[in-house]
Amino acid sequence: MALVVQKYGGSSVADAEGIKRVAKRIVATKAAGNQVVVVVSAMGDTTDELLDLANQVTPAPPGRELDMLLTSGERISMALLAMAIATLGMEARSFTGSQAGVITDDVHGTARIIDVTPGRISSALAEGAIPIVAGFQGVSQNTKDITTLGRGGSDTTAVALAAALNADVCEIYTDVDGVFTEDPRLVPSARRIPRITYEEMLEMAACGAKVLIPRCVEYARRYNLPIHVRSSFSDKIGTWVSGHAGDESEEAGMEQAIISGVAHDRSEGKITVVGVPDKVGAAASIFGIVAEAGVNIDMIVQNVSAIATGRTDISFTLPGAEGQKTLETLRAAQDKIGFQDLLYDDRIGKVSLIGAGMRSHPGVSAKFFASLAEAGVNIQMITTSEIRISVVVSQGDVDVAVNATHRAFGLDADEVEAVVYGGTGR
Ligand code: ASP
Ligand code: MG
């Protein structure tokens, strides 16, 4: 008997009909002889609506109370889903994250899971019931307050629970039929990826692919837990996330695609520190200040200094939401660091090309840049990892850049196969 953890996203349980449809799928999985644990997100746009509501009451809701409010979204869907399963003649029991043993640190809004003690879930399973767990939430080990794991956190709940229960697979049900070579909302000809390694999926997620959040992929990779991404609206076979990019033995006999996909991200901003004195410690003091402000930066580019001035420019990208705060912090340190000016651009986008095969294939970046040039897209910054090349372009160029790259690497499907069943792909 296999133990399957199934996670259903907000668009899969958007209304009563959706809840009933999902209940049938859960019951069918159990009837097929599996043990099933379910993790569920809030219905449709509930989390956004609750956030709006809080912001109508106050521009700065206290973190503890905001988490209390937002976690109610998942409690609604878990209870309704348990009721729907009961009407189909099986016993389901809903549990909050806290009841399910999801123990976190005490950072409201972005808590990290530090332990999972799913005693009540195991007991429910042993008694033949189907546990339904509210995603996205836990309880702080220190304060005992309710916490949330950050937007999209139900994926993390599902994987963490699956790992703690030693499940055979974590199935993530979403509004498209798996992981595609790009978001089919932007590239309708995108192709389904049948199988992708943790490392490639991690790069895709970190570069803006919304289908899974990076933290959940990290977690699955650490525990070697296979993730199966599927749609709750169809019976198509979806995408398997498993195996490692460096593990050639696993690829033996299998032809590995050079490029697995393209991802894009419009949420970042770019700061340029102009006229930084070219001396020891300048970069250290700039990024020290940024780090102290708690800002996570992404790409960094530093030029060689101009001989005439002995000064150089340093550009870096960061989450757009942190832009103003970071500018203020840097401005306050202008005299100390000795730079001349600060520029900020929030109209940028990042386009990334991901594939484990690029390690052993020359010419991938040349082809990438050529396809951008042909499409008339100017590149502002470039960074690479072993299995990824990313460029920053003007935000208005993202659509063209993504489609041109997708085509240049032969990722377009011959016939449109992607169906978007719901949601915005957020
Ligand atoms: N409901 C939460 C959100 O909208 C968590 C999730 O859906 O994963 O972010
Ligand atoms: Mg999601």
C-alpha cells in the first residue's frame, strides 16, 4: 500500500463544485488501495481578499493577527472538503497546521518549518480516516502563536508532511497539467516537461516559474521525495520532479534535453551605485549595508573602473518591494562609502534559460543572446550558474524575449497541448 500526500491549490477548490470534484479524486485514490493524506489551500482568491480586508482596517496589520486572519482561509476549505468526502461515504478529519504538528520558528508571515510531528495524522490514518490538513500554516515553537509560511506555502506544507510521514510521493494538484517549458499563459505553445530534476526545478522556481515555490522543491530535494505535479481538472500524466542534475547514472540510456525550460520574473528592481571608489572593501561595505537591511539580492554586476576616475559602477537586482527601503539605507551611507549617485529602475524583467544539459553543450549562451538580438531585445545584465543563464531586460521586452528564446531552443509544441484550467498562475 502506497502512502500518497495530495495537495490541492486554491483554484482546484475555488467553489463548492471544485470541492466536490476534488473529494471524488481523493476517494478514488483511497479506493484504489492507497493511504491518502490531503493538504489544501484556501479557496480561490480568499487569501488575497483577507489581505485586502486587513489593509482596509489598517495599513500595517500586526503580524500575529494577520497570520491568525490568513490561516482561516485554509480552515474553511479543509472543513468543507472533509464534509464533501463524508457524503461519499468515507471518513475524513480536518486538522489545522498546528494540530498536524507543523512546528515553525516565530517569524510571522514567512515562518520556517523546524519540525513536523504528525502524530495525529498517523493515528487518523491508522484508524482508516483521510486526514485533511490546512496548508500554509504552523505553530511557533517558542510563542505557541499561529504562523504562516509565506505566499504559496501550502506546497511546502505538503512536502514537509510527506517527508515526515515517509510518503511514497507528494502529488501537487494545480490548474495546469504539470510543469511546462514556460507558463502557458505567456507562451501558449509551451510543452509539458515529463520529468525534471530537483536542481532544474529549483532554478525554474527561483527564476519566477510559479507552478511550485522554491522552498518546497528544496525540501523535496533534501529528502529525495518525488513530487508529481498534475492538474485536478484532468487525468493527464503531469510532471515528475525527482533525481539530480549531476547524477549521470540515472540518465544512462535516457536522452537528456539540453534545455528544460524558460522562466521569467517581473517582480525585481535594479539599483545602480554610480561612481564607487575602486578600493578594497567598497563592495563589502555596500552589500554589508544591504544585508543588514535584511534584503536578499539576486544578480550583481561590477564593471572595471575607468582609468581616468578610478571609479566604477555596481548594479544589482533585488525584490521590487524592497527597492525604496534599500535606496534609503544606501543613501544614508553615501558619505561613508563615497559613491556619487544612486539609480533605481523597477521596470525590468529577468528571463532565464534552464537546463542541466547546457553544462556539456557549447554555444547555448551564444544562441540565447542571438535570439534576443534578433528579437530586438537589449540585455542589461547577465548571470549564469552551471545549469542556468539569466538576463535582465526592460520589462516591456519580457514577452518578446521569452517567446523568442522558447522558439530558438525548439521548445514550442507542434500542436498546442497546454490547457489553463483556472487561476492566474500567481
Ligand atoms: N493560500 C495561501 C496563498 O494564497 C497559501 C497557498 O495557496 O499555498 O498564498
Ligand atoms: Mg501555488
